[in-house]
Amino acid sequence: MPATATGAAGARRGATSSGRRKRSPRDVLLRASVPTAILALWFLGSAQGWIDEKQFPAPWQVGDAFVELVSTGVLWENLSVSLGRVAVGFAIGGLLGLTLGVVAGLFRLGDQLLDPTLQMLRTIPFLAIAPLLILWFGIDERPKIIIIAAAALFPLYLNTHSGVRNVDRKILEAGKVFGLRGLGLVRHVILPEAIPSVLVGLRVSLSVSLLALIVAEMSNAPRGIGFLMVSAQQYFQMDVLVVCVLIYAVWGLSVDLVVRLLERLLLPYKRLGRKP
């Protein structure tokens, strides 16, 4: 990379390190305040009898159900299957979405060939194709992974395509002034400038993949968290149902934290200028 661009990058890193600040205890308390308040109201309502335990279990009942599921191995047996499905489905759909987004964003021919078809397909809800996939592939793992992959593909494609195509022309011209052409321009200018859009697509894609997992596992799945929920519904095990819902909630929060960590690693300069 040219010396001028390298110097600018070094200046950016230096400014980043000087402007970086640690999260204060006040920030942590504010982020935890609403979940803590909801949990406290849940405890209070159950203890005072304001919440009917037949309609919604008490926190200690949910805790007992969680301990039982963990001790018997039922929770990990089903959770590991769900994690495997999401990993495979998201890897396939995410890689396709990222690749197609870059190709359609960089090349006019790719945009003409791919974008109209993908824009049409993305309007079809993956809930609508679930029965069709079951008829085609049966009730084994393939339709479930395809549903998750389809759900992951389109958000990542749309955001990657938009990020690549909407790079500021002034930045492109500056890169050309420094002698960047072809792959060099793509590597040092276009792709780094598209990273924020890609991360937004990654966050949405992971969230939608979790939703697709729920749909896939509640349709004739022999194992998985969705299967555990259906089984608990059939036997009126409200405490197990709430455990599964909480697992999905923690899962979604963990995914969001992972994307935030990637954003901090890939875009440290974005933290500059934030108000304390």
C-alpha cells in the first residue's frame, strides 16, 4: 500500500488508541437495569400470587426445570443439535450471501444477472417454502439446513451489495490518486469501506437464522430446542417452555455480543467521537 495511505492508517490507529475508553460502571448498570427490573417483577408477582403459576411458572420452578434438564443431559442433547444446524445452515447461506453480494456489487454484469433474481426470491417468506422442502427432501436434516441457509443468505447479500456499491466516490478517487487499481483498490478501499454494511447484514442474518431454526425444528424435528418446546407444549410443561424461550433469548444476546466484538476489532475507529 502507498506510504501516504499507510501513514493515514497509522494515524487512525494512533487516534483510536488515544480515543478509546473503557465502558463505565454506569453504562453496565443502565444496560442491565431493564432485564433486572423485569426479573424482579417476575419474582415479586410469583411470590405474591399475582401471576397464576398454571399460566406462567414461577422463577424457581423454571430454575428447577433447567437444573433437571441439565442433570439428565436432555438440554445439551437437544441444544447441541440446534447449534449444529445453525452452524451449517448459516455457514452455507452466509458464505453465499457474502460472495454474491461482493460479485453483484463489484461487477455490472454480476449485478444484472444476480440482483433481479435474488430480489425476487427474497420476498418469498421462508415459512412458505418449508412445506415444499419437506415434500422434496423428507423430514431429515436437509430441509432444516436449507431453510436456515435461505434465511441467512438474503440479509447478508443485501447489505454486502449495498455496502460495496455505495462506497464514497471521493474515497475511490483518492485511492486511484495513490496508484491503487483493480484488486488493490478492491482490497484496500472498497472492501474496508463496505465492512460496516457487512456487519449490519451479519447481525440481521444471525437473528433471522435463529428465527428460521425455530420454524425448522418445530416441523417434524426428532431433536433440537424446537422439538423440546413442542414436546413441552404437548405435555403442558410450562416451566420447560420458559426454559427454551430463555435459551433462545440468551442465544440471541450472545450472537449480538459476538457481532459487537467483531465491530470493535474490525472498526476500532468507529468508537472515536462517541460521547461518554
